[in-house]
Amino acid sequence: MSDQSNNDADVAIESPANAAAVSGATGSRPEVPEESRWGRALREITTGNVAISFLAVVLALIVGAVMIAATDENVQEAAGYFFARPLDTLTAIWTSVAGAYGAFFRGSIYNVNADTFAAGIRPLTETLTFATPLIAAGLGVALAFRVGMFNIGGRGQMLVASAAAGWVAFAVDLPWGVHMVVALLAGLVAGAAWAGIAGLLKARTGAHEVIVTIMLNYIAFYLVSWMLRTPGLLQAPGSSNPKTPAMADTAVFPELLGSSYSLHFGFILALLSVVVVWWILNRSSLGFQFRAVGENPNAARVAGINVKAMYVYGMLISGALVGLAGVSQVLGTVTTGFSSGIDSGIGFDAITVALLGRSTPIGVLIAGILFGAFKAGGFGMQAAEGVPIDIVLVVQSLIVLFIAAPPLVRAIFRLPTPGAAPKKRRRALTKGASVK
């Protein structure tokens, strides 16, 4: 592509108005229609500033604290004589919330009550283990977002990837090292192919990827469930349970810190995926085209980008990343055999991780670790303080709610709207205009 065409592409992608100007100058390109309302909403949600994400988490934790206090029996008892002894009620609230979040910290970051440092960091390794598939799947969803597509099919892509990698892991006899790589590649290819169906249908027929990926989730679930109940496919020989045999030792991911910890090589692969996705989006021509199509497909088409091909490529890479999440579960976490519940809701949690991370690789890494901490710390809260695990799920849902409504967060914290002039400046401008 020549320098002139590159300049034309940059101008066209920046705004529809500029794209129209390019069209008028060359006389060969059509005018670009304005971006749709849904496109603007997606860009607002996925590209908002870091403050919105941070404040969304803070708001969710505050609401979670209210729920913890409201469901605590000691707080309810103290609230019965609030007007007589208000300090007792406040003390009970503080004890309840501090105890719950303290147990959350000890269950997800560091156990200060442990006898040794090695035992103290075990909760952190549990957090990173839970975060591994969330990071991989979150990257897949985030990359699809950057291409302007909603990949809601994480569950199905994880299931088919788990089935492919699992079958290679327990049914194929290969030497150590080679076996793991082949099983890994089988899972990545299966996840990419399953997601590629949605990308191909959108490119060829215009079928909406949300509907297609949701339907593919059901197909994958029932297909894998049937395979798990069929001897000779995925069902363990001689077993009546819908479960696979154990993975061969030659295919299992190696442990990073020894057998005392659950952290495995899948976490390293997730970190490498963060680097690869960052490079694709920010340093490659393919990533430039992805971002251009995600910002405004009409302007990208005017600039000469093959939008349909970008949809297919984007979903293929997205599916491979989500497939990596399934592979990490089968070869790293659940190596004794898996059932149809292997996804454990990760496919849908990945959407939240991608939104919280603002569809950036580093953001997804941080959000994945945070949600891994929610999973690990939630069990600690329930075991130590009797806090229902459902409260953690409510906090996660509230994070989605606040992230999906940036104006609500700005209104609560009185943050200025992006691009809006400060109130004093607006008054000065209005006053100056009236004087003229």
C-alpha cells in the first residue's frame, strides 16, 4: 500500500466525515454513514477510562459490604436496639464487614495466620490458578470486542476445545513434551474452528454473532454430553458416568511450584497470550485492521480493508484464546477426567473480565486476577465467616452493571463527561457569547 493510500485510510478511519471527504477527492469511494447507536455504546463500554473500572469495583464492594452486614445475625440483633446503643450496631457492622473481607484476603492473597511463608502464599497460587482460564478466555472475548463483535460463545468454545484436547490427552500415545503440545494444539484448533463458524456466517450471510454463538453453546453442550455418554468416544471404559478417563501423565501441564500448589504451566501460557494479543493489536497490520473495523466498519471498508475477512480472522483468534482456557482446565486443573461442567461458568465470566479490562490485554490480565481472587476468596469467606458465596456472585454482577453504565458511575461520583467543558468554563463561554 502506498503512503498516499495509508494516509487516506487513516483519515477515513478517524471519522465518517473525513472518510466522505476522501471519497469526494478520489471520486471512487462512497460516502460513509454515521456510526450506529449500538456501535457507539459498545465503544463507550469497552474503551472508557481506568477510573470508571476502578470505581465500578469500589461501588460493587460497597454494596457487597451492605449485604454482608444485612445478613449477619449479630448485626441484626444489635440493630434491634440501635436508638438505645447505636455504637454497638456500628461496631457489629464493622466487625462483620472487616471479618468477611479479612477472610477474603486470607483466602485469595496471603494467609497471615499460616505458620510458614510457603503456606501463607498458597491462597495466592489458588487465585492465579483460578485466574488462568479467565485471562485466556477474557483475551478472546476482548479481541472480538476490538473487532466490533460480541463473542458470547465462550462456553461452547471451551467445551469443544476441552473435548479435543482431552481426547488427545487420554486416547493418543505420544512421548512426553510432544503429547502436551499436540493436545494443546488440538484444543486451540477446535476452539478456533467453533468460533470461526460465527465469524464465517456473519461475513457471508450477515447473521448476528450473538445469536449464532448462543446457539452454538447449546450445540456444543449437547454434543459433548452425548460424547461423554458414548463408549469409545469420551466416556471412560467400564464407567456409567458421563466422565472421561484421566489424562495421561505425558500430556499434563507441569506444576510450577511443586505438588503442594495447584499453579501449573497454563498460567505461563496465559501470560504469553497477553503479550501476543498486545503485539497483534498494537504492533501488527492485522491488529490495525481489527481496530479500524471495530471503531467503524463502514469507514474501514472505505479505506480498503476487507471487513468480512477481519470478522472471520477475529473470531478464529478469539476462539483459539477461549479454547486455551478449556485446555488449561483439562491439562492443568482437572486432570483426573472431566464432565460437561468443565467450563464452570468461565465462558460467561470472561465477558465480565473483558469489560472490566476495557478490552486491553493488560486490563484483562488485571481483571482476570481480580476475578480469580473473587473465586478463591469467596470460598475463604464462606468457610471462615459463614458469608454466603452468592454474595460474591452478586458483587461480580454489580461490577458488570456499573461498567455497562458509565454515566451512572459518573453521576454517583460527580465525574465530568469526557469531552465536556468544565462548568465554570461553560458559564464563561455562555456569558461571553451573550455579551457579543
